[in-house]
Amino acid sequence: MKEIREVEKFLKSEFNEKIGIAIILGSGLSNLTMDLEIIKEIDFEKIPHFTKSNIIGHDSKIILAKYKEKIILALKGRFHFYEGYDISKVVLPVRVFALLGIKNLIVTNACGGISDYLNPGDIMLIEDQISMFCPSPLRGENINELGTRFPDMTEAYNKDLLEKTLDIASKNNILLKKGIYAFFQGPMYETPAEIRAYKNLGADAIGMSTVPEVIAANHANIKVLGISLITNKAAGLGGKLSHNEVLEIAQASENKLKELVKLIIEKVF
């Protein structure tokens, strides 16, 4: 809790505004902040207990911005479990969001499609998640200031936010798909056999982030809207996988995702 409080204190010394929405931007999606009015930008390295990500596609900056009179805190990049961080470090930003009084979180990622209806370039709203292979960020002594010992995960992704987003997308001719997102520890991509196993478990898409953050957000009673950009067919369903391919598809598709996120900020929250 001490580290969380120190980050909270630092950010409060930098930001005076009341923040309504937080956004975590996944691989290759940092340009989603380009159409926002930037109030302040801080490198991760200047924030206590934050470190610069070594993963290409993560800019490692925290942005305070405004759009349509809404105040937004955006993370351009995130901490991944596969980078060697303890799971508590992975969810540190989300716990700081809670102490800052932020009640709404948009979490984005670039991930692989498992189900046949998902193709590279598709946008998928996350309906639910499979987290059984994710070390729980709630393990250990409970932080009572944030939430209860045994938080309910029945609605990990807020259904009201999801339905409103689907409605907005329909009215603006933005094609959205829905599905279940599964966590994989990485950093290696999954084997074809593992993908078949995940498919049998009910997963529609798979990636190496998001799930720990969503668990921490639910623990702290933050409403979550999850958006995945499908950048590739998962292992065994297409060609060989590479991070460069992920970034290329993410960058090629980010304009439609950017338009969607702006509409969500304006009309949902």
C-alpha cells in the first residue's frame, strides 16, 4: 500500500483536475491520444515505482487530457507479467486510479483471434474473461482501503457500458464484435495445442495483458469497458506469429478504434 500511496501523492502534486475516466492503451495503440487536448504528459521513469517498458509499441507515458469537457488519464503502455514484474506491479496503476477517485476504466489490448468470426483488424468488445492461468493480483493480505477480500466477478466487464458502446457503434456504422478474452502469461506465443485447449474452454481471443488489471479494477469497484483489437489469427490458425505483425495491424486499424474511443468518451461517460 505504501507504493500505491506514494504514486498517488506524486500524481496529485502534478494534476489538480478531477479525473473521470482512465484509459490503458495496448501495443501499437498509443496514437489514440492524438485527438485529445493534452494537459500534461509525464514519462513513466519520472513517476515513483514506475519504470519504462522495454516492449516496442509501449510509449511509457502517462497523459492527462481533455476531450469534450471530459478529463481523462491515459497510460500509453503498461506493465506486463512476462516482463518479470510481480503481479502487484502489473496492477499498480489501476490501484492508483482507485485512490485518485476514478470510477471508469477503458482497457485496450492487441490480441490474437481464436474463434472463426474474428479476423485481423476486427474490434472485439470483451464480454468476459478466462483468468485461471493468471496469478491473482489479490493474492496475499487484502488491501481493505481498496476493496473486499472476496470481490464478485460476475460482471467483470460492465454490461451497461458494453450495451451503450454497441448502440453508439451501430449508430455510427462501426462494426463491433463481442467475445471472451483469455490470459496467457507469455512472452512466447501459444502453441497450436494450447490454442485448441483455450478454444475448448470458451475463449474467443487471447493475449498477455488486461486480465490482471480488470481483476484489480473490480476489486476497487471501478467499472470496466474492455476493447480488443484483433491483430492476428492465434497459433495454428494462420501463419507464424511475430510482434512486428501485431504492431503493423494495430497501427493500420487504430483510426477506427480511435473514433470509437472518442465516441465512447463523449457519449457513454
